[in-house]
Amino acid sequence: MWGAVAVLAGCSGPSGRDEEEAAVAGPTQQYRYGDAEAQVADLWLPEGPAPTRTAVLVHGGYWQPGYDRSLEDPLVPVLLDAGWAVWNVDYRATGVDGGGWPGTLEDVAAAVDLLAQAASEHGLGLDRTAFVGHSAGGHLALWAAARGHLPPGAPGAVAAGSSAVLPAAVVAQAAVADLVSADRRQLGGGAVAGLLGGRAGDVPERYAAADPVRLVPFGVPLLVITGDADTSVPPSQSAALADAALAAGDDVEHVVVPGEDHFAHLDPASRCWALTSDWLDARLPPQ
């Protein structure tokens, strides 16, 4: 279904906004990969020639109901302005039919792989694709980046000859990236056990197949970024990821931004986003 989606640049009404602050609207096509309401991805395309870069956005919310891909909407206009195609994915949350283990992970794999169809239809190359995930979406983006070396039979494992979409770069924004530690600390009120169907000692094989710090190396450049004022996902989660990826030989940049909190990553005016945008441009330059 084709349409135009407006993303407001500010919270004020049309009066009092100059032309530069007006709403940004662009063509988008919605793709479905299942029958559930959340089994959907939105494709945004900038004006002009087919873009050479695609950003796959994965939203957070501790994998729980009440959150969806609209969390990423503020980033869409700035990415479009920079010439990116944007693939904003959704997935079934824990506590809803089909969500949790393994459905949430399988949804993300299916949503990411559906990008191959959209790319074919719109002339997009997939060799310059970045996965950008925030919070629990950071976990899912990292996990999706590691699918190429998941053990056979694991949810999302890439079969030989499949059309799986894998990234050329990954950004982990305040990611829940050390699931065993997050479970031990009961982050998100026990959200990790909710996702994986048990505590780390109960279902260790699920943690082994889903925990980013145990899925290194990712084999592509990785930005691990967080704010030191984040009280939702402690910066120690990012530090654990950066340490594990570096030890495994990955190309990692670990950034802790002074004074910014968990949601700064979703604010285009934040220092967190400026650093993320600069890193993406350096790793996958505009062409």
C-alpha cells in the first residue's frame, strides 16, 4: 500500500513554524511478512535516484507490548535527507500470541530478509546496509547481524543458499547486549526471561543462541554507543559488548556520551545521534 506519512519536526502546530521546520513527508511502502498486526516493515525512500545506502531500524521497549516501530519515526527524516533508504521493522512482543521465544527472533529475521524483495523492486543494493537498533532493538540488531554463524536449527539461522540479509555495519544504541547479566540484574523487570522463556540457569541453550556477547565476532564494523545518564539500560551493558567484540577481533568503536540518557538516541538533535550519523557516514560514505 502506497501512501505519504508525515513526521513532525517539532511539537508545535503549523502556525509559528517556518518552512524549514515543516513536516517531512515521503513515499513509503508497507510490506508484510505475516498475518499478525506487528509483522510488518515500512520502506522509506528519499527523493531522487535510488539510494546506495539502506538503514534497517529496530525499535526497543524491552521486547514488551506497548512499543512499536513508531519509536524510530523521529530518525526517518534525517536519514532520508542524508540519502538513506530506511527499512523500519516491527515484530511481535513478548506476552502476545506468537511473541517471545522463538517468535520475536524469527520475526526480526523474517522482517530483515524481506528487505531483499523490497530492494529488488526498488533498485536498492544491499551491500551497503547498516543495522541500527535501540535498547532491546539493539539486541535484536546485533543478533540479526550474527545470524550467519548461528548453529543449525537455532531460530534465525541462515541456511545455505538462503537470501538472508546481513549488514555491512551495525550500530548498537544503548543495547541490551549481555543477556546473562541483564537477567541477573532483572533489567526491565525480568524482561530477558520474558523474551527467552526462562532465567539463564533454566534455558542456557537459548541464552547461548541469543546473547550478543556470546555471538561475537560480528565481522563488520560496530559502533557501541550509550549515554552515561542512561538509567534504563546501564552503560555496563555496552561496555560488556564492546569488550567481547574487541576480544574477538571485531572493528569496534565504543562511545559513552556525557549527560545523555536512554532516549537521546532517538532525538535527531542529540549528541548521541550526531555521533551515530557521523560514524555511519564514515563507514558507509554517501555516493
